Amino acid sequence: MTFFKALADPTRRTILDVLAEKSGQTLFEICSRLSVKRQLGISRQAVSQHLAVLETAGLVETRREGRYKFHDLNTAPLLQIAERWPAPTPSGPEKSTP
């Protein structure tokens, strides 16, 4: 799945928001935050599948420590887009020359 398709899903964007608040979360922590803070009723399996898509797209990185798997937000792909298509600088009203 491509980067843009991964971002197209609102649930995946919400998961990225949760990881932006606190990186390095386990699946249990992510599910808890989605349920409590975001009032998003979603199964653990569905969250796991969304995380797999985000990992394939390069937006989430995982690391194992013992029996725990931690998920970290990777903003590098987002920065590449911002650098490729920077926001235009606001310009003031055009001045007419006499």
C-alpha cells in the first residue's frame, strides 16, 4: 500500500495522532488511548491491521523489547513531502507601479 493510501483512512490518521502525542506505545496502549481519549470503538485486531499498513508505508516503526512490541511514529516520509511541495509564502497586496 502506498503512503498516500495509508494516510487516506481516517482511523489510520487518528492512530498517527495518538503516536504523535506519545511515541513508543504498545498495541494495548494505543487501543486504550483510542478508546478513552478518542472514543473510537475499534477491535485490537483492527488496530493491529492498521498499524501494519502504516508500518508498510514507512509511517510507523516497530521495535521489540522482550515480549513487548513498541510502535514509534516516523515523520521522515511526511518531511519529504513538505520539502518537495513547500507551502507558498504569503504575499501582501500587489503594489501598482505608477
